[in-house]
Amino acid sequence: MVLDAPRTPLRLADLPEPSSRPGELLLRVSACAVCRTDLHIVDGELTRPKLPLVLGHQIVGEVVGDGRRVGIPWLGWTDGECRYCRAGLENLCERVQFTGYDRDGGYAEYAVADERYCFGVPQSYSDLHAAPLLCAGLIGYRALRFTGDVERVGLYGFGSSAHIVAQVARHQGRRVFAFTRDGDDDGQEFARSLGVEWAGGSSGPPPEELDAAIIFAPVGELVPLALRAVRKAGVVVCAGIHMSDIPTFPYDLLWGERVVRSVANLTRRDGEELLSLAPKVPVRTEVEAFALEDANAALERLREGQIRGTAVLDCHSNG
């Protein structure tokens, strides 16, 4: 499924099988989860994708030739030499390449990836249920790390990432509070089914003060609301790669040594840690499967907030 230009539907295309270079793996793609970042690319909000482009960066597949099952994440390549790489911040590499953005991704039957940036996939997960761990899980896990070891964590936007992170946070002994769109009773019930302590609309306050909040919804208006909900010295983590403008707010909301910070991409350490931890929790991923040729429908369902958990393309289904 090929993106030719922003703000156009993906096109079903018959492309040549990609070829791998030394150090790369050719994968027969089994599953690729659909991410809100894919929507930002399609909508032109991320402005420099290679075009034409095969989207997709939560890929599970089998290595052609040896049959290994591996996962491919958003982080596709780094130079290992820039000041960020040398400082252990490869997620901020100055020459970074991202899967499904700078490099063709997994909305396809075959994909190529740099072997150094592939992960082993826990055997206890099927291909469809493992795919969401590779971005929704990893970005959420990195965002959770940035809250420190606090007890009361609010999750704004209870979708693909939050439904995974809520389980990890509870496993760590934290208390989790879920915020959905106002009136989203189904989303709130979904959150409660995963063991969160409270679920309600994002425009209102939680039942008690939070130690930290993670914002998964790409909605800048949530930042002042989250700041209002956290205690002094609390942290608000913005977990998306794109967000609408943050409105002005009184300094009083930030005062008291509150912190607002973003999460950018992921590191291989994040992947190794989460994929080791997930089977121990165990994290249960909720997925809705789509055939590869139905990728446009999956993206539109995600846009409308109609996906419970994660949409995943079954890349070798028969439709």
C-alpha cells in the first residue's frame, strides 16, 4: 500500500520484491500495526517523508532464508557518530532514518531492515498481538520511564499506547487513572477492564491529585489540563511525535517545579527492556485485524477514534 502524496489515499501496488544489502534483513511481513504517526504522515503533518512511500513501522515478520521471527520498529538506522549517538541518545541522531518514513515500511508483503535495529519477538505472542508492542508499547514505555518512580499516573487518550502502558504501570505497582474523550463510555469501560483505578473524561479533574501524566492524544489543549491535575514537582510527558498547538496558560500551572517534556522516538534499550518485560506482566494487546488492502479503512477508523486497542494489518491474509 503506497502513499504517493500527502492527503491522498494509499494505493494498492504490485512492487518488485525489495533486495537487502549486507547488514540488512529481508522479511516476509506477517503483521504491521497501524500507528497515529502513520496518520500524521498521510495528513502532511510530518513534512519530509520519502515519496512514494510504504508506510508502517510496527512490523513482525520472518527472515527470508533462516525463518527467524523479528520485529522492526520506528527507529530504522542511526549513524553512531553524532553527538547524540555518542551521548547514548540515538533516538535524537542527527542523520536518523525512520521505518515507514525515510525507509519503506511494513504495509507490504516484504520489507527490508537494518539487522542492528531489529528485535527478537517474545514467543508467547502471535504476530498480530506482538506488532503493537513495537511502537505503541515502546513509546509508551519510554514515556512511563520519564515519570520516574511515582505512584499516581494519569494517561490522557486511552488508545493503542495507553492500553499497553496501563498494564505495565500496574505491574510496577502504580495507580493508573485513564482520561478519554468526554462521553466515551466504551473507552472508559475498556480502560477499567484493564485494571485502571479510575476512568473519566479528559476535560474534568481526576478524583485525586496525580504525581505524573502522560499525554498520548495529539491534542495540545490537554497540556494545561494535565498540568492542573498534577501535584507540585509533577511531570507531564507528551508522548506523540506531533501535537496540535498548546494554548497559552497561566504560569501558575507550571509553577511549583512542575515539568513538561516530550518523548522523541525510541532507543534499542527501550525495545530490549519492554520486549523482555511484556511476557512477564503479561501485557495483553487488544487488536482489530484488517487485510493489507484495507489499510485506508484502518487509518480512517483510527482517525475517528473507532479502534479498541490497536489496528493491525494482516499482511498475508486473503482479505
